[in-house]
Amino acid sequence: MCCARAARDGLPPARAWSLAAEAASAGADATAGMRPRLGRASYLGERAFGVPDGGAAAVSIWLGTVARR
């Protein structure tokens, strides 16, 4: 369930943020198996496999911090 849907369903904002943080973490983890095509990571090529995208990981950390506040 995404944060917007959680809010529409009447969940408390803290729970909605928590769900958003969980989704962001799962999304960041999923980028580890992707080959970067743009940005600085694209220069790494095959060496980037197994490492989550830095931007996705950062957003995941930010959302996790907001969710804990």
C-alpha cells in the first residue's frame, strides 16, 4: 500500500509515512539488479550490479527518518 492510498484509507499519517519508507526501501533494494543507464553510475557498467542506486538509497533513508519522527 502506498502512502497516498494509506492516507485516503484513513490511516494515521505516521503509518502512511512508515509505509512510504518501507516501499522506498524495497524500491532501492530492487535497483541493485538494474544496469544504470544515466548519470555517474552509468560509467560503472557491470560493476554497479549488486549495489543499490545511490539516489534511491538516499530517498529511502530520508523517508525512514521522516517516518520515525
